[in-house]
Amino acid sequence: MQVNVRQGERAVLQAMVWAIDDDVPGLVHDHESMPEVPVPAGLPTMVERFAAAGIEPVSRYRFWDNFEQRPTQWIDDWEQRSMLDPTYRTWLRFVAGHFADPWLDACRMVVLVDLGGWPAADAAHPQGGFVAPTIDVSCEFHRFDASSDWLLLDGVLRSFLDPGWDQAAGLSSTW
């Protein structure tokens, strides 16, 4: 299936989508584990954190108003922070809720897949001043479960130099 999204005459998104029926046999494995983070109910929302600090929350980017956010970590003075690990973990719940239809709910999750990388990179670079557009996103979904509105956004930006590569050429990998 091909999906094209337009705003007026302007193309804003193009996607190719394919799916496999649940009854098709295949490899089954899990190699990742859930990060050790508090459950959303045990964390204050960003609105509550701002209120506790006496700050009127003003959205720099209206996009984030689509979510109730419960960060697993909090920096009181973000603008004056020191360099942090390139990690961004926050619980997000769409204001509109979730969908029982697996296709619609997958769309809800695709939005989150694209969100974690840049906030993770920004944490490690307090000088700021950069913007990071998405070029390409690839997703695979397993074991659909629409029982919860809450989704953990676990953005980790890793970078390394492989000793077998020509380090003088500056070859590295980031994901």
C-alpha cells in the first residue's frame, strides 16, 4: 500500500506500507528488555512540573500539545544544563487516546518512533542551535496490544568508532 499525505498542493509525507497476516509462520524472538523506568502513574506531568516551579507552560512547538507527557528524568533549568547522556525517555499519551483498529494504532506509534532521536542528541549538546529533520523511518510492529494509552518513548543516540575503520577519515556510525 502506498500512502501520500498533502497539505493543499504541498506533499508532506509519502510512505510504503506492507503487512503480513498473523497466521503466517515466521521467526519469533525478543532480545530487548524494558528499560528500568517508573510507571507513568508515579510521575508528574510536565504541566504539573511547571506549575510546581511557578512557570506558566508555553509550548515552543505546538506539536507536543498532542500528548500528555511524563518524563522519567527532569532538569529544572534545561537551558543551563551540562552535557548529559544522549538519552530521552518519557511516557507519552496521545490526548486523542488510542485506537482498537491495529492499523490506526500503528500510525499512532509511528509518530513516536520518529521523536526520540533528536531530544536524545540535544541532551548531549547543551549549546543547541541545530535542527534535525527526519529523512527516513523504518518500523516493524509485533504483538499488537491496544490496552494502554501510555507509550514509552525511549530515545537513545549511540555513536561509535570501529577500530577496524579508518579513524583518520572520521568514519563512524550513529543510530
